[in-house]
Amino acid sequence: MSADSKSNSMIYRHLGRSGLQVSLFSLGSWVTFHNQVDASGVREMMAMAWDAGVNFFDNAEVYANGESELLMGKALKEGYS
């Protein structure tokens, strides 16, 4: 889904000169995923963010010793309805 097809008021910015548009707000997983939120909570949070127009999800292999990436990947793989 492109930023243009979202029916909300999210603001998007161009990422450098790439032409890629990212949402002004992002969903970060640093302290929450794995340590404070389980897999179902991660899916719910990501779905809510996506529905609000967020297309910028922050993650890194060092967050929760890699568990944060695993949970986000699982949520993406499973999707939501």
C-alpha cells in the first residue's frame, strides 16, 4: 500500500533523494518489543500504526538481543485482518 492510497491525515516526508516517502511518525521497538509486549501485542500495535498511516518501523538487531526483530518479522509474516 502506498502512502498516497492511505485515507488519513498522516504526513509523509521524502527519505533523502531516494523518492521513498516515509511517515512523519514511526513505530519503534527498542524497549517495548519482547521485554514489555508479547507477539500478539506486537501484531496489534503494528496493525494500529499501519492503519494510522505509519510506514516507518524502527528496529535493529541489538534491540532485546535480536528478539525485537524476530517478533516484528513474525508479525509481518502473519499479517492481520
